[in-house]
Amino acid sequence: MIDVQCYKRLGQFCLDVEFQACGVLGLLGPSGSGKSKTLQCIAGIERPDRGRIAVGNRVFFDGETGVNLAVQERRVGYLFQHYALFPNMTAAENIACGVRRHVGRSERRPIVAAMMERLGLTGLEHHKPSQLSGGQQQRVALARILVNEPDILLLDEPFSALDDALKEQVMAELTGVLRQFDKDVVVVTHSYEEAYRLCHTIAVLHDGRIDIIGERDAVFAQPQSKTAASLMGCRNIAPARKTGRRTVFVPSWNCEFTAACDVKDELCAVGIRERSFSPAVPVNSHAVSITEETKLPFGTLVAFRCDGQRPDAPPLVWLAEGGRADTLGVRPEDILLLYR
């Protein structure tokens, strides 16, 4: 388990995060939210002003007792965004750099060979980074980390340097690698799709703080906050008020909705994902008028307004599989109740 309590001020920005997690944790947030800085504090690259960081029974940092392990003492595997491979070294030589210093040169060769076989790199021993694909470069960087048998893996935007086609391939490969790694992993990303596919637990960061943390499916089903809902791809978010035990009213849309669970008094907004609207759903159904249609490869993005919607309110968005509609409904379980 990783246990992080970390406070650090950087000019006007304040990082103040606290979380515990096992398995693969995703730190999801926009640029400048403190995701990478959190990784740097765990790795020992940055020193928190106060707090405590521990992995398992090993304390990396404790502001009260003065513990602050050096980077090399923490046994952390840190995968940087652009992999940081040595361009003048071969794949095997790059991986050998990760083997602990006390291991002799003759002993390193079988260790490197075994790791290259494990990550599907056999046959690329003599290739330099410029001769490798993006996915192969990432696997070499991971191999260099894993030969040192780290206690935790930290992955900082692992797909940021890849195009969409290659990203799909590399994501599948990385998922396989993480399954073999039976220790804790922290993945930094701004993509909710990457977070969902790679991580068991997701923490949403906003302005240096944890906005919500929980099991992946639970967080996606009910993100609880406007920030989290927006980061998870919800494009229809508006202020709302509670009108009954399970009913809410959205003034700007002039719509009332029934939710699948009880509504708390603290409700401030609701969200509806663009895929959640359907002309075939009879509940939470409202008359609509379509204002714009944009063809996409696998559907149509439809902008529409609800009957009686305020003129200054932006149109809602529906991802349609085909056809037009005069009414659109939403299942109660697809109404996102947002409390901050």
C-alpha cells in the first residue's frame, strides 16, 4: 500500500494531497493540478514542506521525525514522459544501466536478457533508441526500471509522446506489463480513457487537492463533483437544485429529472453524458429542438435545446447513432448528481 500525506507550496501554488491506495492508482487531472509534482514528491525529486510518504512498511519521508530517504534509497521506478533513454547506447546497454551497481558485468548480461525476453524485446539488443518504435522505446525504459526490482512504479503521462494508433498498441502492452508487476503503481494522466483502462483506483486532482478518490467504476458512475465529471468526459453540466427525495430541477434547461438514488441537500449541479440521451428512453423525457449536427466516424454529434431552455444557456450535446428526435430521455442511473 502507498500512503501519502504531502503538503508543498510552490509560489502561489499549493499541493495538499492525502490518499492511500493499493494496486494501480491513476492520478487524473488537468495540466497544473499537481499530478506530476505528487509523483516527484513520492520519488524524492521534490521534498514536501511537511507530511508523510510510505510504501508498505518503508517510510520515504516524515516531516515530524526528519526521515527523508534519498532518491536511490527509495527503490522507486520512475518512467518519465519521454522515457529518458541514452541515445548513444543500445537497448541492452540502456537496460543494463538500471541493474544495481554491486552486480558484476558478467552477471548483468543474463539479467538483461531475461528482462528483454519478458518484455518482448528479444532481437532488439543492439538497436539504438532512434531505431526503435515508440512502443519499443517505452518497453526498454520499463525494462531498465524493472531490472532494479523497484517497490513501486511511477508512470508520468506514459502515452503523451505517442500518436493515437501507436497509443492503442502500447497501452495494451503496458497493461500486460502491469499485470506482471505485483506491487503498487501510480499513473499520472489527463485522459479519463487511459485512467479507466489502466487503473483500479482513480484520484481526481484539482488545484493541488484530491477532489475525489475511489474504485474506478464507482468514480466513473458518480463522479460527485463538476471538475471530476468534466474530466471524465461529461459535456452537459448545469446548476441544479433538489426538488424531492430523488428529483432535481435544472433551471437553465427548464428540465426536471428523476435520479436513481436519494439526492442530498448539498446538490449544486447535475451532469448528463452525451451518450446517455436516447429517444427510446421513456423516463426523464423532454421535448427538444436540434440546432446542429456534426458527422463523426461512428455516429453523429447533435447539439440541441430543450423546450423552454433559457436563451443564454448553451446547447446540450447528444452522441446519436443515427436519426433525428423530437424527444430525448435519460435513465435515472445516468443522471450524475454533483455536490461541489
